[in-house]
Amino acid sequence: MTEGMQDEVINGRYRGWADRVADVMAENYENFTYANLAIRGKLVGQVHREQVPVAIELVNGPSTIISFHAGANDVIRPKYDPAKTIDTYNDAVDQITKSGATLMLFCVLEDTGKKNKTAQIWQERFNVFNDNVRKKANDVGAILFDPNQDQFWKDSRFIHEDRLHLNSEGHRRVAQAVLARLNLPHDPDWRKPLPPAEKQTIVEKTQINLHWFGAYAVPWMIRRARRRSSGDGRSAKYPAPISWKS
């Protein structure tokens, strides 16, 4: 999510909601710098070990904002261990909190509108996962973003055709939500629902499902069989703070 997966590509990198927020922050704060440590496919343990220590080293008091969002990749794995995932998540949050940075946390959308068995399993898992995120955010005084509070997020048109990541409009909306919470210039209509969707024929739905299976499901299954991740061998977009200009 924070890497910007499936948003528009600029200079060979996905843009993403965080880059969009950085655009506005750079216009409103002198000497603003930005780092993005996120790498697709990482599990919460990897984020805890590899990214959190680097982020903490960059902290300069509460003027430093750290966005932490991890665990979703764990939740959708077949062998998901909720206790281990949540314990690791909470320990990472505690470490960031001790650094003195301002912390932002995110819940995951629970009800996507899908009614298949997989969607039901994910919804049940994310319900428990999100309950912990909400409690942890309250305990440590973090800024919390919870899409489950707004019905418009259930519109699948904010999701890329891979059925996992936000598309460009989804990333734009998340950016506007963050900017609004930080009292920075934003689109006041960011909560406005999209116009009613056109109905799809059975043939169109079948073609879409077949395309998704071949383009995304099969590669995912192959990676799982090989015990590989989409993030293997990749590095962060901006592993060190840079002066940012939109």
C-alpha cells in the first residue's frame, strides 16, 4: 500500500498515496524531507526487522511522522498465525512510539462486498486484526485511519484489477484523507461516492475473472509454491530522506 502498488508510474516508480501526501507537505513545510521504506509483499516480521529500525533512526521528535502499515500480507496467507502477527505488530508500534515520532496507523477494509468463501475468511480475520489496530492506536495515541467507518470505500472501483491493491483513484482518496487529518490542503469531496456503476453482463464478468486468474492468481500461486515473494530482491523507493518537491 505505502509503496504505491498499482498507482500511476512516475520515473519508473509507483506514485502512491504517500508520495501524493509528500507533494502537499513539501509545499507547506520548509526543509521538508521524505523517505519511503515500503516494499511490496513484506510480512510484518520483515517490516519489524528491516524497516522499523531504519525509520526510528530518522526520528527528530514529534515533527517526524511515521506511517506504519503492516500485517495485511500475513492475514491473507493460508497459514496465518494471528497471535504471532498481532504480537509482532504491537511490538513494532511500541518501538516507534518510544522514538517520539508522530505515528499514523491504518486499518484494513473488512467488507469488500464480495460474498465468496475467501472474502468471508478474510473479513473475519481482518475484523480481529483491525480490533487490535484500533486498540493499539488508542493506547499509544496514534493517528488512526479506518476505512470501515465510511461506506464509500466498499466500492470495488477503488481497487485495482489485481483485487488486492488500490488503484490510482483509491490512492488519491487515501492521500486526501491523510491530508484532511493533518489539516493540510485537500479535496473537500474526498468522501463523495462514485456515480452508480454500469451493470456488467455475464460474459464481461467471465472475461474479467479469466483475465484476473491468468494475470494475477496463477503468478501468486507459483510464487507461493516456490516460497518467494513479490518483494524479493527489491529495494525501497526512497530508503533515505530526500528533499521532496512535487
